Amino acid sequence: MAMASMLSLLATFTILRSTINELVPKELRDFLRKLFRRFSLEFTMVIAETHGGSSNRLFKAATTYLGGHVLTSASVSASPSAGSSSTQRVTVGKSDSARNLTYGLDKSSKVVDFFHGVPMTWQFNTESNAKRQTETRWYELHFNKKHAEMVKMKYLPYVLDTAKRLGDENRAVKFYTIWRDWWCSSAVNIDHPMTFDTLAMDGDLKKDILGDLNSFIDGKEYYKKIGRVWKRGYLLYGPPGTGKSSLIAAMANHLNFDIYNLNLSSIKSDSVLEDLLLRVSNRSIIVVEDVDCTIKLQNRGAGDFPDNFPRAQVSLSGLLNSIDGLLSCCGNERIFVFTTNYKDRIDPALLRAGRMDKHICLDYCTFSTFKQLAATYVDIFSHRLFPRIEDLIKDAKASPAEIAGELMKSKDHEACLDGLIKFLEIKVSQPRVSMASIEDRRPEGKAINKREKDLKNENTPSSIVFLAVGSDSVAEYRVKEELAPILKAVFIKHGNIVTNSSLQSMQCRSSLLEVVCGIIQRLQQSVDFEHLTEVEIESMFTSVQDLESLKVEVGWLRKGLDEVKKALPLAKQCSSLMEDKDKNLQDIQKMEKEVAGCEDKSKSLQIQEAKARTEKLSETITNIKTKLKEIRDGLL
């Protein structure tokens, strides 16, 4: 009965409304509506999609605000205490540029937002024009007249600020690269899982970096107060594999900033660099990786470089002006991150505050970092082998990436840690390729004749190997005397293997070549590889890996070491066969003495069989030695 009465009432109301619309002219209805509105306490603001001939920023902000703040709390949780009243009809979707679902009001839907206890009613409206095939969209904001000043001065600015924050938080982080002097339009979304929670780093250092980032992101008013551009520069330095790239990914995820990979070697001029930086969006991280490898950006006290080496087109002054000159004023919320393996190779002008405000050293793996890696990768929080690992890791100089790689080799805790201990023992025993042994000293002159004259006055037993690299120039490398013939042979067979090295000075490259020649010398000195051990071979492999990280072309040496490693069982077999051969010869001599002066046919037969075995052993040994010699000679 109640339902029937309700339906009857609605039908009566509909008929009455239609009758009034037919009998009362539209002009009279509009007049009566205006008359009643004059006595109404409600005030309405219309926020159209366009305003003044261009897009309305407030309309976009209202869409983001309602979708991310009001509707997610009102419609999804339907909790009035959340600061909004529920609406019954919303739109929902997800775009490629957003991290999470986005909500919106459907046509003619309303939602009530509460600001300082005051109800703010939002209504979304649309109107289609069939002839023009267009659609007009606008919001209506209804509130009490007495709160008009509060809405204008507080509520609408609050909507704008909240919409910006919500948009920044929900925006997918993108990665931009340079293509033909332009930022590539097809930027990719970064889906890197690294966060500060999973980043293996010293706890105090991690806390310091997080505090600095949070202070920067909350410092808009502070930077404005002190008259500085809202930007910050970081220098990440340390050996390869210590987590510089992982830290950048964690920073991007924490701040939700886009990443722009500023590859200076692909930029043709300072003007192109300026144009690229002008097109970088706000809330971005601009990354310059391996800044020490860009020749003109290196320490100006490091000396000149041969003319045959390729030079970057971006000058030091051009980079300095771009990041700290007037151009830097064209953007806010920007972070510059420079990375290098060798901090001392960077010009001091680039290192100063305002350009690189914070210097962060990412060093080799410590025991504290190892425990974080063990907990993350294999869920090991404590183990009886930890003390042994703690002793080894102090001197191993292993990067976190290397430790992580070892931990991923096995899911069995015991096997995993045993393998790591073996790896650390090899690292401790091996010769290191580091800047401690590759000290960059400036030559006293550019002319080769002058360099030879200087060397004659030195007492160190060394030689210079000259390598022709062009029609009018040569490269000179200084190595130990006993290594000079090996280096010449390397140049003849493999060419200049350090021509693309990230270390630019001749002294550094000479030191790298000495490491290569030292490995070859050790292999050549070990006749038939019989005195080489697996640990020593692994140590050589690690040195080759370090050389490759410095862009030395030693793939041929790695291949040779692979063959040597496979040949070690042959070398052991050869040694065992030689022992058997010696024993056979001794047995033959003994039997020949026993049969001397008598005719014992059985003994004579045994002697013949022993000689046949000896000949067969000799043939096998010769074949193995030939194979080993081919492997050794194949290196050069």
C-alpha cells in the first residue's frame, strides 16, 4: 500500500509539473525563479571548462580534487566523517599516465564536501550541441552566501593546492632520453621497484638522504624567502656497483619525480643543452651519469689530452651556466644528480654548493649493508657464518651489487653463504684495479720527444710503447720493461684496447695496460698451466671484470681465461700422466737389470708391454701439451 501511494504521488507531481510548464510562460517562470533566488541564502559559482578563451585551471583542479579527495573518501568508503557526503553515481577509470584509479562525478551528480565544517555542494553538468558536435562541461559550487569570502580566500586556494599534490602523487614516473637534440616524445613509465625501504645502504646515511629530500620538497616557501631557485644538486660517487643508479630510482619513487637522462656526450653544443633544459618539466630529476668521463668537464688541473681523443661538445662553462645561471630560474622543484666513480677528477667549480649541494659517498659493501641484503634477498637475519663474512668483507672491497649477485645464486642458506665466503676469499687475495694503483699524474709536456727525455732522468725500470693511432699522431704508454714486449704483441693483435676507456689520462691507461700484461705474463710463465689454481684464475676473471667496467676492450682475454679454466683438468691429467710415465721408466730399468745375463721370456714380454705403455703415455702427454700451448699462444 505504501509503495502504491508513493507511485501515485509521483505520478500526480509529474502531471502537475507538465501542466504548469504548459500553462505558465517561460519568461514568467524565469522571473519567479529570480524572485525566489533573491530571498535565498544559497550562492552558486560556475566553474566552466574554458575561461577567457583558454582552458580553466580551476576546472582541472576541481576534477582532480573531487576524484582524488572527495570521491575516494565519500564514494568508496562512504564515511561521512571523512569530510564528505556520499553520492550514488560516480565514474571510475585508470589512464596510462596515472598510478591509481581515478574517480569523477557523473552527469548531473552531486557530492558535498565539508571545509571547516561548512558544506560545499559540487554538481557536474554537461550540455551537448548536436549541430556543432561539441560538449560543454562545467561544475557548480553551491554554498551559503555568508561564506563567500572564505570560499574565495581559503577554500578555492585549498582546492588548487590539494589538486596539485594529488596529481603529483598519482602521476606515473616517466623516463626521458635525448634523441636528435630533443627529449624523446615516447617517454616510458618507470616501474622500478627500488624504494628506500629495500635500498641496501648504511642506516644513518639513508636517514640523512631522506631527511634532505623531504626538507627540499617542503621548502618552497623557504627557497622563496631566501631568494634562491627551488632546486638542489647531488653528487653520487664511489666504485662501480655501489648503488648509484638504485639510489636515483629510490629518489624518483619517493618524490614521484620524472627522470631526465642528460647524456652530455650526445649533445652537440651549449645552446642545445640550454634548449633541452628549458624543456624539462618541474618535479624532475636530471641525471648526468659518469660526469668524469666527459673530457672537458674534468679537473682543469689534470692536464691536456692528446688531440686524437674525441671531445664532448658541451663545455664546462656551458654546463655551469645551465645549472646555476639565469637559465636555472626557468623551472622549480628540480634535482640535479651527478654520478662519478672518481670524485677527484671533477673540476672544483662544478663541486661547489649551489651546483652539487650534497656529496654522497657510496662505498664498498659493509657488514651492515650485507645484513640488509641477506635479509632482503634470502631472508637470513642471523647465521653462524656471519662472523666469518664480517671478517672477510672488511678487506674484500666488494660492491653491494656483487654481494647481491652471490646471494641470488642459491636459495639454500648454507650453500648461499658458503659460496659468498668463497667469493670474498678470492676478492681478498686478488690484485685490485683501483685509483690507488692508477694515480692520475699530469705529464710534464705534450711532445713525445720531451716525454722520452723526462723518462731518461727517472730511475724506474720502465719502457715506452708507441702506438700509431692516426696518420699524424701516436699514443704513448709507459709500462714496466718486462711487460713492454707483451704490450707490443697486444697492440699488434688486438689494437689499442684502451681507446674507449673511461679513464682519459695516459698514466691511467698505462696502468690499466700493465694489469692486462701482468695477467698474460702470469699465464705464460705457468708452463702447461700446471701451477695455476682455480682461485688464481677466478682472481684474474675479477680483474678482467674490473677492466671491463672501465671500458677496456678485454673480451678476448676473458675468452682466453675461459679456455684456460677448461684446460686446467687437462693440465692436471698431464701431470698425472708424466708421473705414470716416470714410474714406467723406472720399472723398465729395474726389469732390464733383473733379466740381464739370463733368458727369461716372461720378463722380456713385460718389458715390451711397459715400453708400449710408455710410448702411449708420451703420445698422450705430447698431444695435451700441444693443446695447452695453443691456448697459451692464442692469447697473443
